[in-house]
Amino acid sequence: MPNALDSLRSLRAISRGGALSAFARRFTAGRALFAGDDARDGGETDGASSAQARRQPAEIVRIDVMGRVQYYPVSAGDRLNGYPDMTVRQLCDALDARYASRKLPAERHVQQLVAKVATADDATTAAAAMAKFHHRRAAAFATMKLPRKRHGLTPQSLMMFIGACRRVGAASAALAAAENHNAIGLPMIRPALLKLCEACEDVDQVLRVYELWQKEGWEVDGAIAEAVVMAAARVGEPDAADRWLNEFKGAGIDSFDAAKCETAVAAKRAEMASPPTDDGGEDNGGEEEGGDDAEGENESK
């Protein structure tokens, strides 16, 4: 039976790399589902130090997202691959090439993609790329004991996308991305849903945002209550806005500015009730032309 001295010697042997190194070699022998981020960015592999250098941010880009300052990185490898100069479609193709070569994109690649969104079509394309990113990361990390929130994009990236969609009038793409974000268990932040509510284009979208808020388990406070009522009024649904207004007033929600919401609903009703202005320019012009023609006929006679 080994004594205390033998046990101490065994521990020292492990610490010097004996059994522990063998275990480490066995553990890393299997082929990874995806290579590490940017392990081969820029062509040939020339050592771990060069790969690490290519991952270091060459630039930190500062952007305004609906009044909030956000940042995203661009690495030296990204510049070498030409990502900053690509269009949305081109960058999506580049990310697909990474998947095909078993190189999992990083979140910064998706952020760079979102920053390029300039049209509603771009937003739809970017939304599909984000969904693929979530799916591939979940598959790659399925065997790893990582928190589920590590499988996809952070709330800041979702906020970036909502801002881009709002800028180009693609609220449906932003809402679909938010619902997908929630469905796979990724965390969201309150400001993202508040801004999404402001971007809604119809009352159905307003309801879906409100349901997302509740699915997150957040308390219905004055911020979301006002956002929902104001959004319903803004999209031309004052009756729905009134129903929500009365519901929130009855619930006694703290910090809910009911007077502000009532004013917004009344203003929308007045706007919808007022008849369209018509200066009658075309009709008057026609009559005048007709009169001139008649006068000309009389003179000819």
C-alpha cells in the first residue's frame, strides 16, 4: 500500500507533465467539428502567433444604433480577406465559404454584415445569415458544456440588426430575428424590444413585440406599456391603443404616463377623422380650359 511519500511523488510526476500530458494529448486528438476562429485567415498557416495576431482587432468601429453607441471589431484577418469592402451578398457568400471549409465565423463577422445593411433586401439576406449562424454554432457546440447563451449572438448584435432594419424600413425582418433569438433561448435586452416596438408597421407586429416581452419574463412596466400604446396609435389603430391603455391603467402600472398616451391616441383619431385637403386645381384648370375653348369658338363664328 503506497505511503504518503509515494503519493506526493506521484503528484509531482503529474505536475511535471507525465500522466497529465498524456491525458491532454488524448483529449485533443479528436478532430474538431470546426476549426478555431480565423485559424487560417489570410491563406497559409504560419504558426500560432501569426494566427493570434490576425484575430487581434485592427480597428474598433463606433456606430450609433438608435441613439445608443455600440462598437464592433474588424481584425487584421478580416481586412486581409477583404470583408470590410464587401457587400451584404458578398459577405454572406464569404461566410458560407467559411462553413464549407469548417471554419466557424465569429460574432464580429455577423456584426460587420449587419453594419452593411442598406436596403430591405439586405435586411432579409442578413436575417437569413444570422439564423444560419445560430444553427451552425448550436451544432458545433452541442457536445460542449457551454451555457446556451454562448451558442449564438449577443443582445448587442440583435440591437444592431433592429437598428439597421428600422433604418431601411424592414420591421418584419427585425421582428423575425428577435423571435428566432428568443426561440433558441438567447438572452435579449429591454432597450432592443422597446426600439423594435417603435419600428412596428402594424398592430400585429406591436402585439408580437409585447408577447416577446412577456416571454422573456420581464415585468410589464411603464416603458413597455407606453411603447405599446404609442405604437398602436402611430400605425393607425386607435381602438387597439385604447384597449391597451385601459388595460394598463387598470393594472396600476408604476411610471405609466397615461395622459401622454391619451393625447397620442386622441391626436391620431383627429388625424384620421379630418377630410383630405383638396385644392381642386385640376378641376378648375379643366373648366378654365373649357371656357377658353368656348370663347374661341364664339369668336370664330
